[in-house]
Amino acid sequence: MLYSFFCYDHPNSLDNRAKSRAAHIERLQALQSDERLIIAGPNPAIDNETPGDAGFTGSLIIAKFNSLQDAQAWADEEPYLKAGVYSRVEVKPFKQVFPQ
């Protein structure tokens, strides 16, 4: 089943984000290699794909897991959460309707 991960950044977490980005990307690449990653990316703090010093307010990830428990366990090990980038991660079941 698909699960959505709504990740919320702490204010002023841009430096921590940069420091822990490699570990974060490595985990996403592992999901992609396993053909389980649907989409992932950050939410810019301003209306610009490259927000510079404005940074980000969080991220969205949609990926396949066997259960909500498995998805939550994966989220709990997120490097951005451990590094203090994310203040919290909400994991919810997701039903894809479009695109088909």
C-alpha cells in the first residue's frame, strides 16, 4: 500500500538540512531502487523552486510499504528527523487515484 509522509521543518533548519542531506537522499534512493518511491521533495518556504536562504518548510514523500507500522518505523529513522531538521513526520495511508 502507499503511504504519505508529511514532514514539517523546524524554523531555521536550513544548515541542519544541508549537513544531513546525503543520508536523507541515500534512504530515498534505496526506496527508488526497490521501486517503492512514488514521489519525494521539499516544500520551499517561498514561491520559488530554489528558495535560497528562505529554506524549506518541510517535505512530502509518497512510497510503498507493507503496512502503516512499517512506514512509521521507516519514518522514525529519517536522518532529517534525527538531525533536527524535521519537527515531526505524519504518516498516513494514501490511495492514488490519478494518474492511473
